[in-house]
Amino acid sequence: MDKITEIRVYAIHQVCELAHSATSVDAESGETNRRKTHPISAVSAELLNAVGARVSSKFKTERKDAITGLARIYYKHYVTQKLQYVQEGGENVDIDEILEVLSKENVDKSLEEKFSWIPQKVFESVFFSDEQDPDLRSRIFQIVDDIMLGTVKKEGAMLSPTSRAVGLAMILQTLQTKESANKWMCTLFSHRSNLQRSLAAYLAARSKAKECESGSAEAFTADADAMEKLEKMATLCAPPAAAGKSTSEVGDLETVLRKLHAAKDKHIFRILSTIATPTHSPSARIRALDELPKRTKSLGNATSSWVRSMARRCAMGSLINSESIDTCILLSQECFEAGDCDAASQFLRCVKMATSTFPALGGTKEGFKNLAEFFDLCRTTEMTSAMKKDMEKFGIVTMISDILAKAASSRTGKKEKDTDSVDTLRKQLHRTCTREGTPEQARNAVYAIAAMMNPRSKPITDLSVRARKEKNEFEPILKALVNPSRLSIPDDDANPKTKDRIISVLTAITAIAECAPYAFNASGEGNKLGCGERAIKFALDSTLLGRNTRLDASRDDGDDSEDSDIDEDSPEKSGRKKANKGKKNGVSVHCQMMCEAIELLVTHIRSTVVSSRRTAKHAELDPPSSTHIAEVFSTLAKILEDGGVPPSSVNGRYCKTSQDRAALRRSAAINLLRLCDSGLKLEDTYLTSRMWHVLSNVLLDEEASVRDSMAEELSFMLSGIGKYRHGGVGSAPSMRFIAFVTLCAESRKAGKVKTAMMQCISSLRGSIATCQAQVRAMGKAAEKNFENNLKMKLMPEYCVPYALHLLAFRHETASAAGTLAGEDDSDAEMEADELAQSEEASEKRLKKRLKFLFDPLIQSLGERADNVSASCLLFCISAFDKL
């Protein structure tokens, strides 16, 4: 803790060197060896923790050297010691050795206390962005790839694939207790995934530009597009630094990118293409890091250094790659067969984490085949009741189904050779949807089936072919799900298992409505309702409105076989836990059913509206009727207005508890906001001003979990991510929803909302600049239309009137007369001191909310601020202060 930075850095170096050079085993080795070496016990845990505390230092060199030294110590004294026998056993190591490493019994507490926390520090260092410390971010990539689990060189890897897989499981095991470190780890790998996609997009655009006739307008346009993608990719890389001995050569990003883009050596781009996908081999990474600096040397030291840095960030390292994930899949199955569901779940957690960011890692030929076999094994193997309980406790089937859903579309290899395993997998997924899978398993099963039907390697571009495939794949499943024996409101005296089943059924139907709109909206035979229409009527009329409209309950031909063996053949029946009397996290089954019904209604509208805009012969899809959409809007608004009580007088008795009402408010608010997605173009027609005010009240809901969920959903809308992204493109929200941020100033999600607000404003300002350039070229008529119409939809300052309107009608907002909005004459009898305190608190709250809105607007103007806009905003702030 010395005040002088150089002394602290020197101390860090000395401690790290002392620990790294120590022997891991405190053995009696003779007088001569004891003079030359020292045991690791000579370095205390407190001393290493003191080094770890310097990782958050404000001095760049100090934190970079501290985290690098700790990572080297972690590998030598923790990883190699824990994996000693696994490494010695090679690829044929006994499974008991692996289970011993992951076991929580007989743990060396001194070893864990001294070293196990280091991965947490490594990933928490991701907090420092490229803008703050690009060298540290690049060093973290290097630590994760080449230090924590060793590196892979031409001579071979320091650890075997099995050892690296077990090491990955060990690291994730330590991160479970530290949520922030786990989040930053996902952030780091998301950074790499985005960089790989950006690199692949640039290489494809550059290749397209080279195919155009030289000097043509088409070539210039394609080249500009490629350069734009290169500039976008560069935002994910460290900025170029000055390289070489000559101080005159400064790493200017524009110059570096221009030199790289104009490079004549085709091998540079061929090598880059080999690391632009997550499934590349370790040898591809070695080749890229070895050859790229040589081939780009002629472009200048700055360009060569930048390309090497970019390649290091892009290529998969030793911690996560296709080889280690394939090994994790195999080890999870072996642990399961050995009867250890805990260890199996730890390896599956590694696969789930990897496929969440890099779906292709689970879609390799061997990996996907092993996953399919494992899933079938879990569903068909006879096992003891204790084993079944462990499967449910650790969520084995749920994790596998989630991995399959993410990885199915990225399958590689020749599909015809795996027909048997894929057919078996499809049958098990069908059983999971229609029989006894949990809601999450049923949803994942539908996603997996849809992804297998339309793989990324051969996407279906013909809509008529897609419509036909959807109907062939999903109509039998829908037919079974909407059968009255499954799709019915459970009675009060029904057993818990029957009550829970309706949740899974509605979840599966919702997933089908999202993934297969053509199958869901298919008409029925003769005068019968289609399966999707029957499900919609059940969700709206029977579940939410309580009209008890009888569905077309006549059994469809062929349904009997699905129903008759539902309780006899399900492989999980005897192993499932007994439901806890229809409650889950304090929410009743009937409330969960209503929430799922809301999800179904909204998902159906969203999916159908988007799909109906894509027309093709034999694949036409009509959007939902305006009457139906209006009824859904009004129903959700009514639930919010009534405080979470459903309109149904029949089922209203099930939502008496505060947990039920809060869950229903949360579901109604989030889904109503999703219906207002600007990409759907429904808001202007169906969302009235009253509904808008009712929806805004949820941001100040009495239940904290409801407020947080709504604020987080609003941040997704502002950022244009998740449900608000169509075809890979997000759309700007309406100004009246940007005004909602004023009510998030006191939220626990305020930071996330403000970040999303800044992204939204930045995107809108970019759209304005582009639009203005276009309308100038189009003439005065276009400029007039921009001023009268488009400007009000794109200029973020136009959210201010909506925010003022929103705040003016809040009951806690002080009025100009010195009273609170909504007060009547009886309030005049309040004590003077109490009234003054109330008014003062109201004014502080109002200022805080306005500042929360105005700060991003003013900051986004920056140096390019328009004097009029800035003056107007500053005038508003000063006026509010005076008022």
C-alpha cells in the first residue's frame, strides 16, 4: 500500500516471482535443494490476496502485472496439482480420478483458500473496457487462452483435452459463488463471438467486392460496404499503438484499416477466414498467430501489430474450443453412467455456457451425436429413485435440452450418416413436448426441432418449402397438445401433476407459435377450427376472460394413441418429484397458467404479424384480426389497471395472494410492452393514452421484482435487443416509451436503463444524420416531409413533451400551486411542517427524474452539439429549478 507506484509494482513483481518459483510440494529434499528452492507454504494466502487487491488499482501497469502474475501462480500451483493424476492418465484416465477432482469432499482447504479465488479476479478484470485500458483487455484474452489452462504449441499442448475439460469445470465451479465474475466471463466470450461474426461479415463483403468489375459503380459500392464492416469490426479490437523504434510511425486507426483493406496478399484473408468461426482447430490458431505478423510486416509495424492483436482476440484459446467442449460432453455422459449427477451437471454447465455464446461448439459432428445419445439415455434408461431425484435436482435433462436447442441449427458433418440418431432424438423431443417434460424442457424441445428443421448451413429460403416443412413437423405435435385431455383448466381437486401439466402444454404451444407460424395458423379440416385457433380461444376466452367457450372438443383421428400411453411410457414418470401442492415460488398453478396464456397470445400476434409481411405462393399468412389484437391490448391493460386481478370472474379466485397478483402484473406489463415494439407497428393503432399511463405505473409498482423486470424490459426495447430485434436489426422505439426512463431514476436497474438510453439516443442521432443526407439529395418535398413528420420520430428531444405529460399526471408530482397532484380540500388540514416536507421531497424526486432524462440527451450532443438544442434543454432545466 506504499504511496509510490513504482514501489508497489516492484513489490507485486517480487511476490509473484517468489510464489511462482516455489515448489508445490513441501517435501524433504536435502540441504542442497532447500538452499536453491523454497516451498509454496512460504507465501501466505494474505500476501497473495494483497496482490489480488491491486487488480482494481487505478494504475494500468499495476493491475496488469498483478493479474498476470496471479494467473501464472494459479496454473503452476493449483491447476497442475489438482489435475496431476488426470494428466498422467491421459485420454484413458479412470473416471474415478476425474470424480475425485470435482468432489466437494476431502478438499484441501489451504490450497482452495490460497488459489481458488484467482479466476474470479481474472474475469472481474474484464470490467475495464477497451476505452479505459485496452492493454489489460488484450492481456485478459491472453491469460484466458494461454495461461490459466496452459497453451497449445506446435510441439503439443501443455495439458491433454481431458485435463483441459476438467480444468474448465473446476474454474466454473469456483465462479458459481461469484455472480459478477460469471457475468464478466460471459461478457468476455461474447466479445470474442461478436468479433468473429464481424470478421466473417467483413471477409464476405470484401470477397463480394473483389468479384465486381473493377472501376464499376457496383464495385465502389461493394468496396465501401466492406470498408464499413471493417470499421465496425475495429470497434471490437484494441486501438493500434505506436510500434517500432521510430517515433514518427504513429498507429492511426484509419491508416491501419486502409492498409489492411488494400493488402494484395490473398493469404492474409485466407488465414483470417480460418479463425472466423469458433470450431476452428488449435493448429489454425497457431498458424494465424505465426504467419499473420510475417505477411503483414510489409504494411507497417502498426498494421502488423494491430492484426496480430485482433487475431489473438478472435482465435479460440485453450480454455474453450471445440475439442474441450466435445470432451466435456463425453465426460458428462461418463459421469452420469457412473451414477454421479453432480459431476455430470458440472460438465454440462461448461457446455451450456459455451453454446450460449458459441452455438456451433455444440453442433460439431461428434459433439451433437453424443448429446443426442445422452438425451436418449436420460429418457429411456431404467434407474433407481435416488438417481431420478438427482437428475431433477441437478437439471440434467433440462440442461441437455437447452444445449440441443442452441446447437441444433449449427450441426456440421454429413446429415445422412446420422439419420438414425437424429430420428431417435426427434422422437424423444416429441415426447418431451407432448408428455411429461417440464415447461422449460418442452420449450427447448420445440426450439431444437425447429432448429434441426432449418439448419444454418442450409437455411430454407423458399417460404412455401418452409411452410410445408413446418406443417409436416409441428401439426402432429399441435394436434396432440390441443386435445381437450391436455388443454383444459384443472379442477381444484385435481392432483398436482395434472395441474402442472397445463403449464408445460401452454409453454410448448407458445414456442410453436414463435418458431412455426405457418403450422400454428393452419386452418382445420372442414368446418373445424385449426389447432392454433383452438389454443388462442382457450388462452383468451377460457383462461383470461372466463367465458368458458367450449372448444371444438371432438377428438381428431389418431389422437388416442398419444393419450392412451401418456402415463405408462413416459421414461421420467416414476422419477419425478411430487409437486409442492400447486405452488412454485409462491405463485399458484392457475396464476402460472394465466401468465403462460398471456405469453401465448402475445407471441402469436408478434410472430404472425412479422411472418405475414413475407408473402410467397402457397405460403400466404393473414395477420390477426384487428378485433382480436384490440381485445388482447385491452385485456392486458385491464389486468394492470385492476392491480393484477384477471378479468375472469371464474378464475379470479385463484389470484388472491400478493405473489399471484404481482406475477400477473409483471407478465401483463412485459407482454404489453412487447406488443408496442416499433417493428410491429401496432402501438399507434391499439395503445390508447390511458393504456400508456397504466403501463407507465408498473415502473413504480409496489413490488420491487415487478419494477425491476419492467425496467429491464424497457432497457431491451431501448437497446433494440432480444425480442425487439427482427432479422438481426433492432428498431428505434417510440418517443413516448423513451420518456418512460424518467420513472426509472430510483430503480435498482437505473444504470442499465441509462446505458440503454445512451445507446438509443446515439442510434437515433446517427439515423437523423443519414436521413438528412438522403432527403437533401431528394429535393425540397422530401425535406419538408422530414421536418413535418420524420423529425418528430427520430429526434430524441421530442421525448421531452411526453415525459412532462407523464410526470404532470403523477400523484406525487408537486404542482405550481404548491400542492401535490390529486390532492383535495381535505388535504389542507395537514400540518404545515408535514406539508412542507412532502412538497420538498416531491420537488427533489421531480428534479432527479428530469435530470435522469436530460443528462443523456445533453451528453449525447458532445462537441457536435447544436446550439439551439443544447440551449433549449439547458433552459428547460433552469426553468424547472426556478419553478
